[in-house]
Amino acid sequence: MSDLPKIDILSVFVESRATLERLLTNRLRDRQTAQDLTQDLYFKLTRVADQFPSKDDARRYLIRMAVNAAMDHRRVEGRRSELLAGIVELFDEIQATPEELLGADDEVARVEEALKDLPPKCRDVLFMSRVEGLTHAEIAEKLGVSRSLVEKYAVRALLHCRLRLKSGG
């Protein structure tokens, strides 16, 4: 058990909050996102609160978490921008007929149905991997499971979706 009670963890966070928000705002150039990430840091800190022998250790860990959160956020946003740019380019090149658009709507509906059939963790893994651009190791850490399990979930989700799309339903 910790030498530092959870109530002290709250005081460390409250004392450090302004510094964390400034650090994140400077790195991200977005105050709202910085505020959101700062709040997330509190929840992460409470999960590991029993690991800090002193308030100084907790403060240093918070700063490291803030720097990492800023880097992760920039990486995810960069990946999202790349994906969106690629999608825009694809749509710019496509001059679809109304029949093709109807078929595309049908295919999107089939993908949505396939995703609904998956267990929540499989859907989460697929989303974090394909949309957020996280690695399997990062997903494992976020979900609190092994990397091997994340890989199994990802394969299961992809195979399931592929089979559902090939079968037409």
C-alpha cells in the first residue's frame, strides 16, 4: 500500500493542474484539448496512486504523463488527418452514379451490422487500431489486456467483417 493517501493525490493534481494545462496548451496550441487531456490525467493518476512514495514523485509522473499525452494526441490527430486526406482524395476522384451510391450505402449498412455483431472489446480494438491509429501495445495498455489478446481481437474483428461483407449480409 502507498505512503501517499488518495486524498493527497487529489491535492497534487489540484496544485499541478494549471501547470499541466499550460504545458499541454503550449504543446498542442489548443486550450480546450489541453483542458480535456489534463482532466484525463487525473483519472490515470488515480489508477496508479499507490505507486508514489511522495508528492514530488507524483508531480513528476504527472508532468511525464502530460508530455506523453501531448505527443500521443498529436500523433493520433496526424494519423486522423492523413486518413481524412486520403478519403477526400478518393472521393474527389470518384464520380459515382446514383446506383453506385446506393450500393455504397448498402455496403456501409452491412459493415455497421457486422460491427454490431462483434463483442465490445473487438469493436474497441478495431476502432482504436484503424481510426485512432494506435499500436497493439498502446491498445493493450489502454484496455488493460495483453498485446496478444489485442492481436486476437483485431484478427477476429477483421475476419468477421470480411466474412460478413463477402457473404452479403
